[in-house]
Amino acid sequence: MLGLNKKDTLPSPAEALPGRSERMPVPEKHFVLRTLMQPESMEQFDTALFGLGCFWGVERHFWNVPGVFTTAVGYAGGHTPNPTYQEVCSAMTGHNEVVRVIYDRNVVSYRELLQTFWEAHNPTQGMRQGNDRGTQYRSGIYCADDAQMALAQRSEAEYQAALKAAGLGQITTEILPMPEFYFAEDYHQQYLAKNPGGYCGMGGTGVRCVLTA
């Protein structure tokens, strides 16, 4: 992805860019799934929020999961309201590149989404993912409620054991209550479907995530 930043230290609220009150325009429909980007009703849906590196490749992982109604890329976990991509890449907003997943709980479980999360990237790399370095590439699970938090924490413990058995290091994933989600610019949404030859730096450890919890 263009504009890789080499900074790996999160700014304090006082250091962060001021941002703006205007929201980012959101396309009506998902470019691949043709579903509403913002469902009119959430009665049958739940929301998950994950950060695991460059959000172009991450989003593709999740829109291919059966039971996922829609996905969107954006920014979360920082201080700057309604940031732009350039601001996030400056490492002066504190935000992570994330994917919001709205899924049908009757078709796919949060546990299954966590398996996709762990297997799709290397969660031991701190403020980077592969060759992408910077605070916006950190690994993160952002939980909507106590049930998601409990599942996320148990899954981390189980996957850590699997990584250790494979001779790999300590997980650096942050597991936090879900912060406000800010949509990224339209051209980032479903980027790899619009640009089939586009950059994707995703790569897992090769260690399977088999959750018993």
C-alpha cells in the first residue's frame, strides 16, 4: 500500500491531529455483495470489528465468509474524529486500519470469524504486518459486548498455545471494547475487487486456529 509510515509509537490525545466534524460519504451498496453498506435493520445481524494489517486484503478475507452480510473498511482506535487516509498514514491519529463485518448470527458465529481473524495474519508482529510498518497495521480485536470480549480473550489464549507449539512468538493483538468506527474513503471500499491486481500484503503464520471455547 502506498504511503507506508515508519512510525511505531501511538500519539497521545494532545498530540493527535484535530480532525473534523464532517463524516465521510458512504456508498449505498457493497461493490461485491451488492448488499447495503449500512443495513436498515440490525435485527438479525451482529457487528464485528478487526484490524490485521492493510485493510484492502483484510476486507476480502471477510466478504468471502458465508453468512457475512456486508463489510466496510475504515479507521478505529485512535483520537482524531473523521480522519482521512493521509492523516492515518501520518501516525498522528492513533487509528488502526480496520474492517467492520456485519454478519448473520444464524449463519456464521463470532467464533468462526475469530478463526478467520487469527489465521489470516501474523498476530505477533506489533506495529506492523509483513512489510507494512506503522501503528495503523497493528493487530486488534474490538469487541461489541462482554460476550465477544470473553470469546476473543479465550481464542487468544488457545491460539497462543498453538503458536508456541509451532515455535512462534508472543501475540501482540490488542483486545478492546469496540471504539467508534469511521468509514474510509470510497476508493478504499472493496478495493481489491475494483482493482484485481492491487497490492495485498496479507499473510498468516500457517498455524491453524482450532478453537474449543
